[in-house]
Amino acid sequence: MAAGACSQEMVDMVEQPEVDFRALDDLILERFAGDKENLIMILQAINKEYNYLPRPALNYVSTRLDVPLSQIYGIATFYSMFSLVPRGRNIITICLGTACHVRGGERIKERLESNLGIAAGATTQDMRFTLETVRCIGCCSLGPVVTVNDKVYARTDSEKTVKVLEEYE
């Protein structure tokens, strides 16, 4: 399964959030002046609110901005910051770039997969954690690096990382 992917059964099991169309109107019209040029920023705001891009929200943005849905999906699938499937409340990202890999990044990934009971690219059934890998976070001298909700944990190992996750439970 690809990074960020989720099985259809998992998507079906997760209760879809109620999309607040008034809030979307405020976002689109007030915050971003209804300007198509702000599409990526609008998608970022939606992604931040729901932790993924719900299909009804994308349909609404498409209609409201008069932008083809295919163009919105093109953007949503191109940028790794977006997800089209529900993700956990806490996003764990493990760097597996060369510097982090040689310093133990793969061992951290294997330990977290074991502890969480999921493979990289998946979300726990309780929707608490999503485990992702990247090829570089940009902190090569600090490796191995793990982020949880964009908080960076540098020079870490599998034991330290497991302890860090206890803060998010």
C-alpha cells in the first residue's frame, strides 16, 4: 500500500465528519476573497481543519470557485501534505533519507509499526495515529529524525520515540 494510502474498508469504517459549508464559505470568501489563485491555501486550511480533504468539501470548493474537480484532485494528489483519506489525530513522520537511515531510521520505523500494529502509510483503527515515512525532512545533521504533528524529535532512537508517543495517547 502506498504512503498515505488507506484501504477502502478503513475509509468506510471511519465516520465521515459533517462538513460545515458556512465555515467553508467564510474561508473561501472572507479569508481568501473567493480567489481561485488561493486554491492551495484553501485546501491547506481544509486539510488542517479535518486532517484530510473530505470529498464533500472538495466538491463545494470546486463549485464555489468554478474550478474543475479534476484540477483540485490533481493538486490534492500531487502534494504530499494533503490526504484524501482520513488520517489519525497524530501524524508520525519518520525520515528514511540516507543520513537518518544509516543512523537507525529503519529500526525506528519497524519498532513503531510493531508497537502501533500498522504498517507505514496506515492509520490505527482508533484514529489516534497515522504513520508515514519521508525521504528527507531537511535535518540531516540531526538524524535520525521523527516528527509528531510537526514537532521535531532529533537524534532519536526507537526507545525514545516510543516514550514520546505516550505523550500523545
